[in-house]
Amino acid sequence: MTIHCNAKKEDIEKNVLMPGDPLRAKYIAENFLENPRLVNTVRNILAYTGTYNRKPITVFASGMGMPSIGIYSYELYKFYDVENIIRIGTCGTYNKNIHLLDTILVDKSYTDGNFAYEWSTKAEHICESSNCLNTSIEQAAKKLNINYIKGNAYCNDCFDGYLDDINGFIDRLPKDLNILACEMEAFALFYMAKQLNKNAACLLSVVDAYFENKSISSEEREKSLNNMIKIALESL
């Protein structure tokens, strides 16, 4: 056990699916896993272990932001011997070529923040996902006939939807990286995996597109999220 997790070591599997929202972890466990059991309740960061197609898997929420996912991914990698974590989450986009409900596989995550410097006093601002996990994810998506787009994402410290100067924010996005999505966790997850010689990947569903003036129904949103969940589960 750790100060943030009351699961026993044998309760956590080597492969972990990591949504941000604890209730999404509950939803995945109840709708996709066989014989799920609740294994963590500390701070209401819910975690469940069960099987998917008879393969053992843990679904563990991360909370919001790099500090939160940094804590949980570190503890899972370091103290529970987890090998693979796939983050599944929602994102926004300021890229005209990306549309609502697109599924994005993150290749590299860029941040202006100082997560890496605080951890290791190295000013690193870009971190790659794991090739081996990405390969499995791409194979799973093709098997399921679910479209995805692979590219780079920006990892925020602040929720960009509340920024006063959104145009200034868009101008700051690195043009050479062709940023497809904006979210708040992937860099810290990738960085922890890199530090501990583990594997990490991130799948995102686009729920907000700056250049699209339309809304999405709850049914469309659920289908998009379910597609992302299926890809991640199948790949693990």
C-alpha cells in the first residue's frame, strides 16, 4: 500500500487503463470488464481490477492535471510493478484539421510547464509515448475498424477553456510540432514512464473543437468514448 492507494500489490495488474474521472473508471469496469472488483478508494480515486477477454487488467483513475497523474503513475510503476499504462481522456483542439469526436493517439506530448525540472532539475518540455504500446494500439484500432489520428498534443497546467487571451494561447503553441490536441496529463505520464523504464501511451477523444460551431449529443459523445476505451482494452 501507499499513502495514495490502499490496494494490495496483488490487486493491481501489470496493464492499467487510466481515465481521469473516477466515475469513468467505474463505468469502464461495469460495462467492459468481467468480474470487476473495487481495489482502491483512497480520496475517491477509484480503481477496479477484472478481466477483458479473460486477460487481467486494472482500471485506475488519475484525477486531473500533471501533479495528480504523476503521483498515481509513479506509485503504480514503482510500488505495484505496473508495466503499461494507457491514459484515455478527452481533449480540445485548435487545429482546423481535427474535428469533434476524432480519436487521437498521442505521439509526443509538449508542455510549457516545469514538471520535469521539479522532478530532475532538467528543463525538458517534450516527451514521447512508448512505441511498443502505440504499435499495439494501432493494431487494435485496425482490427476494430475504428479510425484514429496519430500526432502530438499540448499538455496544459491551466484549463485553456478559462483563459482570457485564447488567441495568445493559440499563438504560443509550437508551430513545428503541429499540435493536434490540448489536454492536461500526458506529459507527466510519459515522463514517469521514461524515468522508471516503463511504457505509457495516451488516447484522446475530441470533445471541444475551437473552429467548429456545433454541439454533440450525449449519445455521440458516449460512442466516441466507447470507441477509445475499446481500442485501449483490445491493445492491452
